[in-house]
Amino acid sequence: MGMWLFLYSEIILFGGLFVLYAVYFSRYTNDFIESSKQLNRLFGTLNTVILLASSFTVACSLTAFRRFKTKTSMAFLSFSILCGLIFLINKYFEWSHKFEIGIYPNSELLTDGPPGVNIFFGMYYVITGLHGIHIIIGMSLLITSLVMIYTKKITTENYSMLENAGLYWHLVDLIWIFVFPLFYLVL
């Protein structure tokens, strides 16, 4: 029950940010559309596929563990962790490119430009950065679960840690499903 309450609080956090985005989008629609064109849709799409695959393999890991296939479960978890790492590496390259061309918080390009562009990229960095922190936390939970399976601290009678880590990972993936169109697919 505690995990579900925690997940609900995370939904409220990101939901509030999405409402804030909607308010600013309605006020600066054209600036948001133009700013979105500066984001690389290939990176966004690739990260979406990566997270969807990782969510699938987390579910497969839990199913394999329940069927007493410990090594298979660990392999699926390892793949999910690798997907999280690839996601973060992609995000690093994407952010690095933005910094190289002068699009970063408080840059002259943003502060001297239209206010909607500055707000768009401010929200982009806050929301994707916060999501990245959640990816790191989720990877830590998956790694902890992996170690606990290996050391037999997670058993087929008591696998709530694995289940809760999976729930958290699914939430992180679900949040990205909203982040992706809000920033990368603005028309």
C-alpha cells in the first residue's frame, strides 16, 4: 500500500508540471512549436523505444522469477538496467548538443529571445532532468533487486522488493510517454 501511495505522489508531482506546461503552451503556442523543432525527434523516439523495451523486460523478469527461472529473471533485469543506462547516455548527448549551440538555462540565446522559448526550454530541462533523476533511482532499485535475487534475499515467497522496483520502473516509463509528445511532437 505504501508503494502505491508513493507512486501516487509522483504522479501528482509530474501531473502538476504537465498542467503548468499546458498553461504556458496555451499562452505561448507559437514559441513552443518553434522551440520543439530544435529538439531531435530521433533521440526522443529512440529513448521511447528503449524505455518501452525495458518496461517489457522488467515484467518478463517478474514473470520468470515467479516461475522459478532465476537466471532468466536476472537476465531480463540486467537488460532493463542496460536500457536505463542507454537512455541516460542518449539524454547526455542530446543535452550536450543543446549546450554547445547555446540553448541552456540562462543562456543569452534564451534570455534575449522570446519569453515562450525561454519557458519551453526551462520546462524541458526541469522535466527531463527530473525524469532522468527518476531513471537513476529506478536503475538503483533494479540493481538492488538483481543483487537480492543473486544473494537469495528475494525468494518466490517474498518478492515484494522486485515487484515494487518494477512498479516504480513502469511509472518512470509511463511518465516518459507523456514527456515525449509534450516536447518532441508539438505541432
